[in-house]
Amino acid sequence: MINKNDLEMLGYFEMFQGSTDYMEDPVRFYSQFVEDKMLTKGNDRLFENVLGLCGESGEVAEKVKKLLRDRTKFSDDDIISELGDVLFYVVALSNIFKGNLKVVMENNMKKLNDRQQRGKLQGSGSSR
Ligand SMILES: [Mg+2]
């Protein structure tokens, strides 16, 4: 579990100094940040965002693959950076479909809690 001291060591609070919006609602702040960086507009955005998500997820997988195949090591920072790229596209798609990441997070927690309560965390199929 990350605590306040960890965040201070990472410079988390300095990074967003002066931005009370971030501290008040980080999810909404980041959603707007993603929108501000979005280059593709209109009908092409959905396709660009889905392809971006696949590509960035693939970059995470590629690093792990090279660890297995070539014994090429990666740092925690390498993976964190790629996960940030994945998150960017997850949030971009969240913005399109449900308005923000918070709804996606809440729906996912509800789904997984329900599966856990019914003993269905293992297995396959999205409607179990
Ligand atoms: Mg990347």
C-alpha cells in the first residue's frame, strides 16, 4: 500500500503544486488532461484510441516477453511508464463511453465483488 511518505518521495505533491483541482478529484483532473492531449477528433478517435490501447498494452507484454526470451531486464520505471500509456488510452475510451474513469472503476469493482461473492472469480466468460 502506498502511503503519503511514498508520494512525497516521488515528488507527487510538488508535481501538482498549485493545482487544487488535482488534489480534489484526481480522476476528473486526469480525464481532462487526457482530453487536452487528444490529437484525433471525430469518428477516427474511437479507432485511434482502441489501437493505441492495444499498442501500449503490447508494449507491456513485449517487455515481459523479452525478459523470458532474451533475459532483458526492465526496471519498475519502464513498466510504470508503459502502464501510464495504457492508462491514457483507458481514460480516453472511458471519456468516450461513460464520461470518465470513475464509472469504469466502479462498474469493475461491482462486477468483481459480485463474482467473488458467488465464487466465480476463476473461470472464463464475461457474463459469469
Ligand atoms: Mg508506450
